[in-house]
Amino acid sequence: MNKRKIVVVTGTRAEYGLFYWLMKAIEADKDLELQLIVTGMHLSPEFGLTYKEIEKDFKIDKKIEMLLSSDTSIGVSKSMGLAQISFAEAYEALKPDMLVVLGDRYEIFSAVASAMIANIPIAHLHGGETTEGAFDESIRHSITKMSHLHFAATEVYRNRVIQLGEHPNRVFNVGGLGIDNIKKMKLLTKEKFEDSINFKLNKKNILITFHPVTLENSTAKEQFQVLLDVVDKLEETHIIFTKANADTDGRIINSMIDEYVAKHQNKAVGFSSLGQLRYLSALQYVDAMVGNSSSGLAEAPSFKIGTINIGDRQKGRIMAESVINCNNDFNAIKNAFDLLYSEEFKEKLKESENPYGEGGASAKIKEYIKKIDLTHILKKIFYDLKKEN
């Protein structure tokens, strides 16, 4: 029997971290063959050439260069066009039986559009979520409509995919993929973590990840400056920054991080990419994940730490009780920190649960993509929700 060829596409460090255990499961299955296409930020020197880390774990079948040096809207559109052309060529060479993608970034849109034209069945992970502050929202739902199998992180998200017209038989609630990393990875001790980042932790510690918000009027520079102004006044607090993605305005935030760290080397450190091991290890030792990254909602709650979620980038997502939402102004962020360190909130953290489940998503997805009948999978019928009487 021929092995079923599963091609996985990854363009960012965060998404690769979520994919890791699923890829390991595919690789270990004698009936499946893993094919890996690496693109986007993984190939960019500016974002740490993270494909080199991937090569330590997996064989990369194709590298697709697509990022132009410009991060303007024209640059992003041209990058998407380049990617779509190259993906078409990659699929022709690899001849996969199925494409597996995750999330909502523009390079994934290009990968999926090419696969749809090539009649390759598409499995989409983490669909049905909403992020009202970013154009990722439209991209994610577009990918859902081009895909044939859907693996959602909660029942609410599963229902939303069905609401988009996808048949319930092809939409599965498997929980969040990030939980598998937390459960399966042997995280670093405090001493080893400090050695790995060459930085000593303090009495209080925070991890900051802040991405540009594509659909808001105030600029990334203004928004991030407000956050810096607040954290600058925190006492006995050390700050670990991880840099922004290659979104429009991402470079501005990253240069501001470099500038801040250069001026405050005694209390701040910054990284293009911590990698999964150091990132998750950091969550063991910080008081909060601060900024607007989805990992503050998906992974941080499993560590019983707080999340200060700033602005609208994650608006609409399901959140644990450990998440403190606030606007992007000085007083709102300051008040969020006051709440974070209050005794009442610390008590609440002990009871807080992660709404994205207890792990096991990777194994479930691997079984579905292995066993599902692909004979008629490309034929999709719009599933109408029954009109209530």
C-alpha cells in the first residue's frame, strides 16, 4: 500500500511550535509520509532564520522564498503573489495527497489557494476563531471555505466553522495544539533557563509579545510606546521581549525593543525568537504574558499565570479567567498591572482553567488525516443551518 503523503506548510516560529508534535506523529506512522514546506519568516535573517532550527528536527522538502523587504500593503500583496506561484510548483513536484495548514497568515492563504486549484484536499487547524483587530480574521475564514477538513480548538469554534457552511461530519473539536507542547516537552529549570537567555530573573518578571494591529488607526509606534512607558515604571521587574511577526509595522516595534533593551540592559532582554523550549520554559517563571499574542490566551493559562491582553487584536477569542483585557492607554495598562499583582487575582489564578483543553490534539488529528476517505472529499456542499420555527 502506498503511503499517504501529507504536506505541512509553516511560515512562522509560533505556528511551527504548534505543529511540532503533529509532524512527529505523522513521521512516526508507517502509513504516512511527511512532506515539509518552509516559507515566510523562517527564511528571513531579520527574524532569526528559524528554518535552521527546523532542520534539526525534520527534513525540509521545499523552501519557498516570498518575503519582500517591504512590509507595506503593496509589499505584502506582492509576497502573496510570489508565494502562490511557488507553491503551485512545489505541489507539482511533491504530489501530496493532503495539505495541512494552521491559522490565518497571508502566506498560508497563498499555500491554500494554490492547493485548491491543484485539487489537493486541505485540512485546516484552528479555524472558526475570531480576531476582530486584524485582517487575519478574513484570511482565516477564507481558508476555511477553501478547506475540506477542519480541526477546531473548542466547541464554540467548531460551531462557527459549521455556521460558515462546512458540513459537521468534516469539522472536529480536538482542543488546542499548544497544550501538547506543554504536556510533552521537558521544560528548563530556572537556572538552565537563565543560562539559555544569558539573563537573571528578578523578584517580578514579565514576558512581552506585541504585534502590530492591522485594523486600528493609531500606529504601532504609538501603541507600543504606551506599553513601554508603563513597564518602565514597574519596580523590581525584569522584562523579556520577543519580537513581532513580519506584519506591516512589525519592524518599527522591533527597533523600539532593540532601543529599549540597549538603554536598560540591567532589566530587559529581547529576542527575535526564543524557540518553543525557551518560550514555554519562560512561562513557568514569569508573572504574566503581556501584549496581544494569541499564546497569552492559548498557552499561558495552563501555567496558572496572568495574561494582560492589550487592545483589540484578540477580541472575539475565547478567554480563560486568567486574562485581563485592557485598552491601549497608559492608565488602563497600569490598572491591569495593579490587578495582576492583587491578592484577589492571585487567588483566582489557582482556580483558572485553560478553555483549550488538556492536550492530545496532535494524536487525534493524525488519526483523522490517516483514516479519512479521500475519494469524494473535494466535492463540498454548502451546509445550511436549519431555520428555526
